Amino acid sequence: MSRVVAIFDVDQTLVQGYTERLFFRYLVQQRRLSLPRALAYLGKAACRLQDRFQDKSYLEGLQVEEVVGLARQCYREDIAPRVSPAGLACVQAHQAQGHAIALLSGSLSLLLAPLQEDLGADWLIATELQRVNGQFTGAITGLHPRGPNKLRLLQDLSRTHGFDLSQAYAYGDHIQDSYLFRSIGHPVAVNPSWRLKRHARKHHWPIRYFTL
């Protein structure tokens, strides 16, 4: 029998808020991202809604080692305090049953690696950044984990590790998670947006609230 896996989205599910936004603000506060450059990036992102999730140009030219260190500091100072106790309890309940844990998020993998460590999660699927000569290029590598891509990446993981998605649990807050939910045995809408709440009621998916 294959091992049961529980898949958790991060932003607005396990963590109150948006982790990459917190990191962006943290970089500005630490003066590793100048205000003019930050404003230019935000303006460009606002004009390119379809690309903004894949555009990481605010990190272009920054040293990988330094950014990874800043990401860990940001996690400890700004993100860890936002982890939902109810969400943490849910993760631990699955672990107590012997279930594997996968974090599946569109946020940056270097930012969520400390969360994976704290939770003892088996896998982390998140946005990977392109690196050249020890610097970030501002581009991503691989699929961006959002919408249908979340399902594709999870299917890849399931084939590699041999778990059955029909036996899996999945927790998410956004309508984009519905692509994944339709292929999962036990989907759960957590802190759902109004669109996901409507879908959850239509498909009789459980609704839960993880709050601080």
C-alpha cells in the first residue's frame, strides 16, 4: 500500500499573509533593494499581470549566498510568527497518522525551506530561481507552481515516490487550487477566497479556517 500524502499550500493557508511580499518588504527595509528599484519593479509588475508571478527581476544581480541568508532571517522574523497554530496542528495530525507532508506553493523555495525544516515536511515544491555565477538572474527555472502547474508538479512527485493522489489530502485557499482539488481524493478549502468557497460548496469539499 502506498503512503498517504497531505499537501499544503502556504500563503494564506499555513501562513497568514503572502511570504514573498513579506520578503520583498524585508529586502527594502534591509536596504538590499533600493526604493527606486522596488518601485520600478512594482510598476512593471502591475502592468504585466500575466507575467508578474514569474518575474523575479528585483533579485537580478544579487548574490545567492547573501539572499539565502536574508531569506532565513526574514523567515524567522516575519514569517514564522505568522504560521497558523491550527495549520500546524493539522500538519502534526497527519504526521501522527504516518502521512507524508508536501508543501506546494508558488512562493520562493529558498524562502520556504526553513518552514519545511520546522514542519519536518517530506517535500517542498516551490518557485526555483535561476542562478548564474553565484548570482540570481531574475528568472525562474522550471514550472511556476500555480494553477494547473501545481497539479503537473504534484503528479511528477507522485510518479517518483509512488503515492496515490486518490488517497491524498490537499489544503489550499485560492481558486487556483481547484485545479489540484479536482484530482485529489480529499480536498479541503482553507480560509477560502469567495470564489473557492463557492466551488467548495458546489463540490461538497470541506471548508476549514486556520487562523492565528
